[in-house]
Amino acid sequence: MTLPARIYLDSAATTPPAPEVVEAVHEALTTHWGNASSAHAAGSRARRIVEEARVKVAALLGGRPDEIVFTSGATEANNTVLQGLPGDRGRVVISAVEHPCVMEAAAALERRGWTVTRVGVDDTGLVDPEAVGKALGKHTALVSVMLANNEVGTIEPVAAIAKLARAAGALVHTDATQAVGRIPVDAGALGVDYLSLSAHKFHGPKGVGALWVRRGAPVTPLLRGGSQEGGRRSGTLNVPGIAGLGVAAELAKTRLAETADQVGVLRDRLERGIRSGVQGLRLNGPPDLRLPSHLNMSFDLVEGEALLMRLDLAGIAVSTGSACSSGSVKASYVLTAMGCDEIRAAGAVRFSVGATNTEAEIDRVVGLLPGIVADLRKAPPAWAKG
């Protein structure tokens, strides 16, 4: 018996590398493997690949090549900004729904003596710029608000937040990891000082990303030991990864509008199909102001983790923002911040559509899901009954 091909609906976690990216990485590994910091010909060839990629990433963000600092990914970029704040006092303002790497970096600042204010969100995950403005206070060094949420896809009003923060004398950072490659991102128009991204979220390789730094904005290196990246990030450059990132950025810029429309149509087809076949659903996040890829839904009387596993057995990959073990519910802090109770949060599943998905795949998921949900509801977990 031939098993059906697997269906991947977890593009918010990672995306398959584009064939052009794989080719660029392979060429850099096998042909241009010199150290980009070396002065000889092999090093110069590697350096040329790095600088070409820098131009492509800058173009994707509407910036200048010298504003791009290559990193191992957005986690390193985010930590570079937050952990690099000087001294042991001051104020940092973040949202209550930031990625864990920002949340943990802010917590580390608190242990150093900093004051961290976490601004709440509404029931769609949206940050109110006025709430950020009220939280600024005196001696605010940095405001960090993500451009789009990883769990529910909410697109945040970063430009409005940045305008208030910069007027108060604060630097502004945005984690744009989920947004880059999915919606247009212009760092200059956003008015931020720092912007983080990871290649693997838009069909690039894992283990490489970038930090965009506005000209004149201070950078304290997180990694020391060399003069790479203009002294802003030490370590031998990951030339194959950077080559792949450059190609992924070029492809994203070229195909962004077409891809966003295609993904959005498929996501909406999926949502309509689920709603038509399954009762007892609640959408988590805004109906409109969200990434075209994201669909986060809570299923009444169903444990999200159980639904994930059943879908995986059926060859369908999705994600969940909550975990349940030993009969106790551990709710997603993002959904909790949005006002969801633990039962609703525990029943949440994130479907994230990508550019490689097809209508046939969406229709297969829509066809299988009602039966799986009905089967799980025959024996719901005790906590799901309220």
C-alpha cells in the first residue's frame, strides 16, 4: 500500500530550503570554502559571496549593506540587542507576547538590576501603542516589540510604537522573524533602530540570520574575539549559510507579493473548510490583521497535543502553543496574555501555510480533520469538560 505524501503545515516553525538556496550552500561548501577573513584569493572569493549576500539582505529590508550584521539567527540577534545594553540600571519595555528568546533576555536584564515593563495585549494579541507610550517613563533605554507574533500571527503596530519610543529618547528593536519573507518589511519606514531575522523562516538554511542596525545606533558585541562584521560580531563567518541567506532574501524580494497572495488564499481555504466541518471552534488572533500564513484555532473538548499527534499519524504536520502532561494544563503564555483560559489554550492548534502547499493538500486536511476531532471528543480529557 502506498502511503499519501506528508503534508507540512508548520511553516511558522521552519520552511523547506528553496532549491536555489541548496545549490548556493552546496557551492559555498564545496568550491568557495575559504575563510572570508583571509587575505589570499580563496578568502577573497568567500568574502565576495558574503558581501553579495549582504547587499541582497539589505535590499529585502530597504536598508544599506553596512547596516547588516550576520548572526547565527534571530535568537543571537535579539540577545545582542538586549544583552548589550550597558550598565545595571534603566528601563526596558517589551510586549507580553514576545518570543521566549526576548522574554528570557529581558529576564536576564532584570537580574542585573534593570526594570522591565511588559505591556499587555488585547484579545487578538495586539499591542496598543498608547499603552507602550504610558509605560516608557524615565530612563527607558529600549523598547522591543515583535513585528508579527509567532503563535497567532498578529501584526503589531511597530511603526506607531517606534514613533512614540524614539520621541521619548528610547532605542527601538523589533523581532521580525515571522514577518520577513511573508509581508513587506521596510526597516527604515518602521522607524526602528534594530531588526532581527532568521533565514530558515523564508526558505533559507538554518543556523544563520541577521541583525539590521540603523546607522549610528550603538551595538555592543555579544560575541567577542575578532574584528568580523565591523567589530560588531566576532567569529569565523558562516559563508555557506550566508550564501543561502542571500539567495533566500533575493527570492523573497522577487516573489513576495505573489507568495503572500497564494499563501493567504490557501490559509483562508483551510479556515473555511475547518469551520464547515467542525463545530465548537474559536479563532485565536485577529481575523484580518495577521500574517497570511497563520491560523490558530482552539477545538472545544480536545487537547491540542492529542490532535497534533493524531494529525501527525495521518501524515499532517502542525504545531501547538500549549502543552498538557500528567493531567495538568500548561497554557501558552501568548494565549494567556490574550485572555484565553487554560482550557481554551490547551485546545489550541497552529496551522501555518507555506509557499509549497497546494489546494489538494488543504482539501485533504479539511477532509480528515472532522473525523479525527470527533474521535477525540468521544473521550475528552477531564480538564476539557470544565
